[in-house]
Amino acid sequence: MFARWDKMAKNFTRIGKEIAIAVKAGGPDPENNPALRRCYLNAKACNMPKDRVEAAIKRAMGKDTSSYDEQTYEGYAPHGVAIMVETATDNPTRTVANVRMHFTKGNGSLGTSGSVAFTFTRMGEFKIKNTGQNLEDLELELIDYGLEEIGEDTEGNIIIRTAFNEFGNMSKALEDKGIEVITAELTRIPQTTVELGEEEANEVLKLVDRLEQDDDVQKVYHNLK
């Protein structure tokens, strides 16, 4: 129970920062701000109350609100597993110190910019409701809007992936076609994966968990199979 509430609180904090960044960049009107519309979607998907979303938008419009700097860090977990850490912070000095500490305590090492980025491909990822669509027909319908991959997740939802620079095109296409989107986000997909035994894999996942618990960390990607 506590773990679930911790994860929910972390998701609310992450989305609150995404809202702040979106509002600062494109204004408070979701009609004219695709990034903010995406925040609304993702807030709904993790059951973030509407009043908290609206409060985050109001805060972002205030003069005294924190301005978040987006930084990405790269490194290795134990056993050569590549890790990328996306952060949003109002104090980059604190954040890099904390990220370095997490890597060190988790028997990993913080690398330099570019040290593992080549291991991942940046993509847009949309989770849409499965209403019995034929995947082949849907693929043909969306191929002109940047579709690169389509499949189903373990819950039976349809996952659509696009090239990073086609994210906006696909987002608009799904909206125009009235296809219900559950979540929409930019993600990093590993090109190759590392397979480990249970004990070694748990060492890696402990480091991932440490990083994910940090207030400044938005997302953690790894190439553990």
C-alpha cells in the first residue's frame, strides 16, 4: 500500500513539473499548447485530481514560481547496464551531486555526456485504448503520420511508437481521428539489451529504484532485459 502511494505521489510531482515546463514554454491554454494537453492526458492516466492539475497551472503562471531546468545524465549500473536519467530541477548543482551519489552507492558510475546515449533511440510513444481495432488496418491508417512500431502491452492496450521528430504529427493525427489516447510521452528505447541472472538484475534494479525516488528525477531508462 505504502509503495503504491509513494509511486502515486512521485507521479504527481513529475507531472506537476511537466505542467510547469509546458506552461512556461507555451502558455496556460491547452487548446494552443500541445505539451500541456499531453500533461492533461498523463495526469488523467495516473489519477491525478483535476484540482491539482489546475493548481499546478496556476502556480506555473505565478511570477515567483520555480523555473525548472531539464538535464539528462548518463552512466552505468553494475554489470555494464546502461542508464539514462532525465531530471527537471531548480538547482542543477544539487541534482548532479545527488545523481552521482546514487550511482556511487548503487555500485554504478556516472558517465560523461554521450557515454551511453547512443545505446538508446528517442521515440514518441502513445498508449491508446484497444476497442477491437485491427492492428494491420490501424498501421496502414497511421503510417503516413510517422508510425514506426505498433503492438500491444501486457494489459491489452495498443502501443504506437514514432520517430522523435514525428511525435507532434502523430499526436495531431490521433486527435483528428478521434482515437482515444491514454498516455503520450517521449521515451528512450534501448537498441540492445543486457541479460543478467536474478541476483545481478536485482542489483541494477536497486540503483534504478534509488534514482527514481529522487525528487529531481523525472524518468530513468536502462537496457536491462
